[in-house]
Amino acid sequence: APTPSQHAAVAAFEPRTLRILEERRREFQRRRDFLLPALSRLGFEFPGRPRGAFYLYADCSRVTGDSERLAADLLEAEGVAVTPGLDFGRHEPRRHLRFSYTTGLDALDEGVSRIRRFLG
């Protein structure tokens, strides 16, 4: 491996770096633990709790039969960006949406409120 990559690998295991990474992991966990039940209450279903991602892949079939249309309508009507399942594979893509939680809790809360309003 190139020398800069070796230095980066060593730095990744320094106590200071590990503390930063642990803080980030906890923050993503908080965001996930907020968003998953909030979306579940709106009718989205999840086969399990993600353990290492920054997004939720939701079954939206109780809400719509067309995730692509719902994603477009949410963006147009409420300014909420979600990604239809078509962008992530062929397994029942029209019944899935991907919700990212790479933003802060305030923005996630606002997004959930807007989705709730859109769904009526």
C-alpha cells in the first residue's frame, strides 16, 4: 500500500480518531432511532433495524403502489427528498423508498412533519 494510505490507516486507530468516530456512530444511531418509529407510525414498514447504515429502506406499499410517484410528489408538494426503490435494485422497487438520515434531528423531524401533512 502507498505510504500515505499506511499513515491514514494508523491515524484511524488513534484514540482521538476513535472518539470522533464513536461520536458519529452514536449520532447516526440517534437519528435512526428517531426516524424509524416516526415513519412506522405513518404506515411505512421495515423488515428490520439497520445496524450500520445511514438510511432506512422502507416498504411503502401501505401508503402507495408507486414509490417513484410518491417520491416525486413529496419533493414537489413538500420539498422532502426521498429516493424510490427503482434506484436500488429490482426486488419490488415500486413498493420501497429509501430515507437517508445524514442530516440533523431537527431537519428529520421537519421532514416527518411534512410527510405526515402530505399523507393527510
